[in-house]
Amino acid sequence: MQPAYAQPRAAGDDWLQQSFSVEYTMPVVFTRDAFAPDNPHLRDLLALREPARRHRMVVFADSGVLAAQPDLARRIAAYAHANRENVELAGDVVAVPGGEACKNDPALVQGLLQILADRAIDRHSYALAIGGGAMLDAAGYAAAIFHRGVRHVRLPSTVLAQCDSGVGVKNAVNWHGQKNLLGTFSPPWGVVNDSLFIGTLPERERRAGMAEGVKVALIRDRAFFLALERDAAALAAGHADALADLIRRSAALHMRQIAHGGDPFERGSARPLDYGHWAAHKLERLSGHALSHGEAVAIGVALDARYSVLAGLLAEGEDLRIHRLLRALGFRLWHPQLLARGDHAALAVLDGVAEFRAHLGGDLSVTLLAAIGQGIEVDRIDNARVAQAIAWLQVLDGARPCA
Ligand SMILES: NC(=O)c1ccc[n+]([C@@H]2O[C@H](COP(=O)([O-])OP(=O)(O)OC[C@H]3O[C@@H](n4cnc5c(N)ncnc54)[C@H](O)[C@@H]3O)[C@@H](O)[C@H]2O)c1
Ligand SMILES: [Zn+2]
């Protein structure tokens, strides 16, 4: 839905009215082994607007990826050599620390900017970032502010980044202890989703990203949810075909929301892709980040499914079905911090609602479920119902020992 704005004033003596739009085209390529010398996709992506040129490119790679794939820098060099008519590497591959720590270190963005300057990256050359959502966020931010924005290509290397953050239009780093406080809306030049990278992910990371697939199926696509139910055992076991299907369908739904949801740069208040996230963001912090983002999202998704039933929006039993799917994927849907008490002995997780409202800038808009596959926006959350939903999670999963 288009956010509502006051009508622009008619041009007059005092106001010179101008209005323009900028069209973005952002290809997302699905492939395997993007750096095989004869794989055309990356080369073609770089050449989209200027096919006859030789394109300079600096490559930033997540240290976790480099550790898991020690031959990656060599493969990239061989790829560039084989495609030297079109691709020129601007120096060696740059290792960037992976994980959330890279978004917390103010010196890291400065270091990335220094490399962009040292390697003479200009507005016609490219910064390619290979990594998880955190490292892509930091590299994307540096690329977006250097020269007011240089061409940025993402190669997301986690399930979460391939099915959600990497195909989005945002980047950010944390600042003054606040998550994503500095960042831009800045669509990348293109995205290469390479299934090879999913193969080296630790099991925990692989699973965490699936929560975003379940989330987007729940708000937009019942058939996708049914497919996830069907494939749950294969997904939990890490079968490549099932994972590839989850990633592709989830990425397509995220992309559709951005392109056709009416608010790609989040100027209004609705955030349908943040279903389950008001509690998730709070739980991540309450757990001292023992819960990863995806693990917290799984809990938030189950909590808001039960809440939707308690609010009379979702049919009884559908919450249990959602819970069952998440459990089958291997998520634990309980954390003791769900019972933590904050100010005035209220449940600490409830602060997540106020923080979500503050993030939106005033008006609360939370997505709940009207059905599996159909999100619905509400403008208030009832504390007593949240407590009931937490009690439900505790009965179902609270007694199970940690995996
Ligand atoms: N920009 C957005 O729109 C958006 C949306 C959602 C989430 N995010 C951000 O994404 C981040 C979370 O991303 P994530 O879940 O991808 O985790 P992550 O980036 O923290 O990566 C997790 C770990 O996996 C390692 N790793 C990455 N790829 C690997 C591979 N192929 N093989 C082996 N190890 C690998 C990393 O080094 C890291 O240690 C958060 O910072 C979150 O804020 C951004
Ligand atoms: Zn998320």
C-alpha cells in the first residue's frame, strides 16, 4: 500500500515544484559456482550497461567464507584471468571480518573506504562483496557513501542473506550501541546467489536463515508454506535441492514486496517483512546475542502466530501447525528471557513493542496473520495477550532441554 502523504502544493510564486523519479533495475541471478571460469553471470552483470568495457572490480570477502573456502581468492583470480577482456581485479581479494562484530566496529567502515580510495574505485567500477548479511551490510554501506555511491554487487553467502537481506535495498552498521543506526537505502547493481556457498555453512547458520523463509511464506504465500511443510525433513537435514527451493521462493517474495509493495524505501509505517520481528529484535538483545537473528525470528514468528489466534485473527490450530513446522526445521521455540522482567515487573520482551514503534517513528504497525499466507496490519499489541502467547510457547517447548 502506498504511504499517505499530503498532496504536494501547487507551484506558485514561492514554491517551485519539482518532481522526479529514478528507476532501479536490480537483477538477482541464481547460479552454482559463479567463479567457474566459464560461468557467464557475474561477467554479464558487470557488463549490463557498458558491454564493450573492461570493468574494474575490488572484491571484499567475509573472513568466515575465506576460512571455509581457502581456495576462494585463487578461484576469483583464475576467473578474472579467464575473463580478462571484461573483468579486471583492482588488487587482491580483501578479507573482512564476518559476523555482527564487523557492524559494531567504527574503524571497519573507515578501513573499507580507505581500500576503495587506494584501489581508485570510481563510479564506473565495482565493489563486489561476498559474505553473510552482516558483512554485506557493512560493505554495502561503505560502497553507498564512497563517491556518493559506487556500483555494488553482492554475493550473499548465507541462507539468510540469499533469501532476505542480500536481495533487499538496505545496508547499515551499528552505532552508539544501536543496531543499524547508520545506513542507506541503496539498491545494489545486482546480486549473485551462488548455491555453492550454502554448502560450507555451519548447520546452525544454515537453519537460522530458514526462519525468514517461513516468515515470508506466512505473510504472502500459502503454497510456499505447504511446500515447506512437505520438505521440512529434507531442509532440516540440509538437502541442497530443498534449500535452493526455499531460498529462491523466499528471495522472490522479498523482491516482490520491495518492488510492488509500494514503499521500497520504508517511508510509511508498515513493515510486512518484519512479521515476528518486534519480539525477535528484543530477544536477540535480551539473550546477549546468544540467540542469532534467525533463531530469534523463529520464536517471534511462533509467538505472533499464537497472538494472532488469541486476537481472533487466525483460526485456532494454525498456530500449532506453524509451531510444528519450525520445530521440524530444528528450531527451539523457547528462551528463558521470554519470562525476564523489566521496569515495574513487566515482561521485558514487551519493551520490543515500544522500540518497534520508536523505530517506525511514532505510529505502531505490526503485521500479524489473518491466515497462513496472509498478513494483516494492526496498530496495537495487547500486553496480556502477549503474556498468554508466551505461556503457550512455554507449555509446548519450555521444558525441552537445550540442543
Ligand atoms: N540489510 C538488510 O535489509 C538486512 C535484513 C536482514 C538482516 N540483515 C543483517 O544481516 C545480519 C545477519 O546476517 P547472517 O544471518 O547472514 O549472518 P552473519 O553475516 O553474521 O554470518 C554468520 C557467520 O557465518 C559466516 N559465514 C558466512 N557465509 C559463510 C559460508 N558460506 N561458509 C562458512 N561460513 C560463513 C560469517 O563469517 C559469520 O561468522 C545482521 O547484521 C542483520 O542486521 C540485514
Ligand atoms: Zn529478519
